Amino acid sequence: MLITEDLLHYLWKFRLFERNNLQTTDGEEIEVFSAGMAHTDGGPDFQNARIRIGQTTWAGNVELHINSADWNRHGHQTDGAYNNVILHVVYKDDQPVVMHDGRKVPTLELHNRIPEALYQRYHQLIFSNQKFIPCEGSITLADDMTMRNWLTRVLVERMEKRSAAVLEALQVNRGDWEETFYRLLAANFGFKVNALPFEMMAKSLPQIILAKHKNYPLQIEALIFGQAGFLEDDFADEYPRKLKDEYQFLRTKHRLQPVEKHLWKFLRMRPQNFPTIRLAQFAALVLNSNHLFSKILEIKDVAALRDLFSGAQVNPYWETHYRFDAQSKPAPKNMGAAAIDVILLNTVALALFSYGKHLQKQHYINRAIQLLEYLPAEKNHITDDFVNLGMKITSAMESQGLLELHKSYCSHKKCLQCAVGNKILKFA
């Protein structure tokens, strides 16, 4: 058998080994009342176990190794953190374990106690060469409730990780949630391709400056396009000429330094997603919603959230343009439903979760998760592969959970730390 310590941890934690006539390697009878709590930091693997060995019931720690000789190889014999180990659980007992005070550590050998069917399922998960995920041939063994509960948990793990960056930005912004949300929103307005220049533009143009000009649409548009680096050229059209004139004055007034224009990407993009159009939509949203994050905190209805973004009307100039001085066929340029849903998913839900975590207010965290439950599922090559395995993905909560499941568990073959993997193994 190919045995890993992860498998031993799993077998011990859930007591899935053969327990009839359980004895130490010295022949003393063993009864496990509690396997203890798994411990991932330094020290023994399980803490606060409760085990009867012979006539004595012990409370203490349990250490696991593939071979008992690993105890000495890892230097435990001289480490005081292991003095309270009451049982050494190994796959193979190949060397007696003696502490520095001469005490022999009781040892339980699991060789020949691992159910063959369970091992075969484990071997198939960990060592087979699947194309997508380890359990792609058996994922349907996990019932809907197990899958849903686990996806909710890994979704929260995903949001916890992502919120760390938001809370770090909050510190940089000295606790200003409006500025933090404004920068997060800007980065997500650029989607992946233009996220960096959008974020740089927002950092170079603090929201407090925009607030001073909130009643002057042309000045807001001039500040945003100017700081994005798009007003350095000479223009034929009247609208960009006016923007440039306004920006030259405002740039001097506020001592602004624009982002370099070459950072923005147009290549292989649909014209609807050109950075010029995204900047126009961003300007419209800034004009439409003062103290945007405060408004979002007050809005509990998803339809009202969508209306907040869809109500932002871009300057009429863009109805017939995708770039300055380049006229095109008339087409609406306001944010579409799909684009709004992406912003709600990546910006609003994340901000609500981060806000709730920062203030330790669970109802904001719940609102974030409920928002993801309401939004449609994302469609990408990972979710498509899960669908091909027979999974039904109906919401962004499920698609986000699956993305995290694939990234943090499936890709690293952490099947024993996964509720789906556990369910499959227990079918053995």
C-alpha cells in the first residue's frame, strides 16, 4: 500500500480503521474514547485525546507517523512538546520509541487494519491521473446537501481570503470605507484586462477631489479621463476639447499626475468593453451616486442595487463613439445587466462581507452571501467542466464556491480535507 500521513490523520480522526481487538504493539488493550482535536501548528498531531490503555485511562496527545522510526528522524525524542504523548499511531512499527527519560511510548500499528475498499477509493482519488479533478469519476456519490453545505463553507473561505486585501486597503485609506470602496470599484470596472490602470487612476484621483466637483458633470468626466491619460492629444471633436480644457485647469489646481495612456489595453477586446467606454460608465456612476458605499449599505433589495448601477447615464457623446474623434454607429453604452452583475459579485458582495468582518456584524456577511445566491452563476472553463460532470450550478454562490474548491482543494488533491472527498471515501 502507498500510505501518506494525511491518510493516517483521516483514519484516526474518524476512527475508520478496524477496531476489533485493538492493542498496542506490546499487547495492551486499547479503547479510544476521544481521538482528540487535530492540531496543525507545531507539536503533536492531535491534542486532548482520551484513551484507555490496559487498565489506565489517559488524557493527552497523539502523534502519527507512517513508520515509528520517524519519531526519532523528526527529533521528537528531545522535544519537550512531545512529553505528553499518550499514544503513537503508525502504519508500520519498525522501531521502539523511547523518550529521553526512558519511558517507552505506547504504539498502535494500523498495518492490516485499513479497510481494503476504503484504501482503493483513496488510491484512486490521490494517485490516479484524472484530467480535471481527482473525484471526477465519483463526485456524484456526494449528495446535494453535502455538496451545498461544503460549497457554502469554501465560499466563506474564499471571501475571507479576498477580504484580507480589502481590509489592508482600508488601513492604507485610514479607515475610510468610501475611498476603499471607490478604489475597489474602479479596479473591478477594468475587469481583468484593465484592472491595474483603473486602480492606478483611482489612487491618483482620490474620491474627495471628485466630491468637490459632484455638481459639474463635465469636470467629473474631465478629471477621470484626464487622470486616465486620455486627454493628452489634440482633438477634432468639441466634447474631448472641452474635457481637455477643463482638465488642464483642474490638474494644476489639484496638482494631479495622470496615468500613462499606454497602460490601457484595447487589443482583442469588444468595443463595448473598451477602456474609454468603461471610464465613461465609471464617470456616470460617480455623478449618479454620491457616498455610494453608504447607499449600498442601506439597500437590501438586489433589484434596487441593480437600479443604482443601471441608472447611471453616460454622456451622449459615447452613443456614437467608442474612442475620441472616431465616430461609430449609434449604440447604447450604459452598463448592461451582465456587467452590473459582475460588479455586484466582485465589488458589492466582497465589500459587504469585508465590512461585516471588520465590524464583526454577521448580518452584513449574510447579506453578501445572499446577494451571491441571487446572482446568476458565472460561466467559465472550470464551471463548464463541473457541469460536464453532472453538476447543476444555478447561482454565483455555487460558482464561486466551485472556483475555490477547485483552486484550494482539487488542484492540490486535498480530498481528505474536503467534505466531498470524505463522502466518497465513506461509501467504501
